[in-house]
Amino acid sequence: MASPELVRDFVLQIEKTLAARRLYHANSAPYREAGEKLFEKCSTAGAFTLRVGPLDLFLDKTSMINRPKREESFFYPLYRDGLRELTFTDEISADEMTALITVLEINERNLGAADDMVNHLWRAELTTIQHRATDGIGEAEGDAGEGGAELRRQIIELTQRVASPVLPDSELRYANAPDAQPVQPSVFDLHVSDDEIAALRAEIGDTARDDSLVERFIEILF
């Protein structure tokens, strides 16, 4: 099992790296050094899994960091959107660490109406950093295997289509086109006998003030 002290040092470095990336230009030395330290600390800690809670990140049952205020927590948006575990493997790469930090930098204002943090994490296609998230119906994405991943892919594709609809290439078929299919009768068509129409006309006529309106209503209805 990874040393709690080394993992805690890595988790705290995440906060420091995010702060440095906010304060300094991407080409500056502090910006670059913060990323290098983060990768170094993660590599030193070895393989481990962080369990994501609303207020804490846990290594097994030990809290690595506690942030009661959501606005001060870099991991709360991930928890809110369903992330429950992050696993860092021995093969962690600097590029994937940078990709993870890029996801953590996403501001809630930059999320689309049908988007979330876990979608961005999924799109990053990380292999040396694995994640487990709930799928919204009580089952963990990791437990669903390939089916869970396929479901998330389809959800993302659907949200993208809704956000950017594309008209079909095929020609529209109108009702009066020669090869158009006959219009089927509506399931709401009324089948009323003449006697019933007469009774309805008499009943409405008893309370209506304008006979012409009654007749027009009967014509529209039948």
C-alpha cells in the first residue's frame, strides 16, 4: 500500500499546481516547475487509489485532504458529477498528469448545459489514471464494464447532437408527393351517430346564446 504521507504530499501539490497555473503564464518557470513537482510526487508515491467524497479525498479510510467549503475544493465538482475513485498506476505519464490538471481547471461556467466534469475526464482518454464514476442509477461505471463505457459514449454523442443539430441530407417528403404514404386516420377520430349529434346540438343550444356559434362548433368537431 502507498505511504499516506507521500499520497497526502501529492494531493496538496495538486492545489499548489492549480494555484500556480492560475497565477503564472504557461511559459513561465513557476508554471512549469509546479507541473514537474506534481508528476514527481505522484511517481514517488507509487500506485494508489483516491476515494472521492464531498468534503475529503481518502486513501483507504484515511483522509488525505479536507475542504469543508465547496468553493475551495478542487475535487468537489468531480464528486458532484459522479466521480467516486481515481486510481494512479505505476505507469503514470507526465502528459496524462497534465491532462488531469487541465480537467480540474475547468470552471463550472465553462460547462455546457448537458455536460459535466466526468464527461471531460472520460474524453481525456487517460490510461495510466483510471476513474470510477456512478452512472446516475446507482451503479458504478467501473462495475458496468464495456457496457458502462459504451453507455457514457452514447450519452455524450446524444448531448452533442442536441447542442448542434444537423439537418438530414435526404429530401423531405411531403404529403402531396407521388410516392408519399397515405395518411392514416387519427386515433382521435370521433364516431358519433346522427342522433347523438342532434342530442349534443340540442343540449348545447339550451345554454348557448348564439345559434351560429353552436352550429360552427358542431362542424369543427365532426
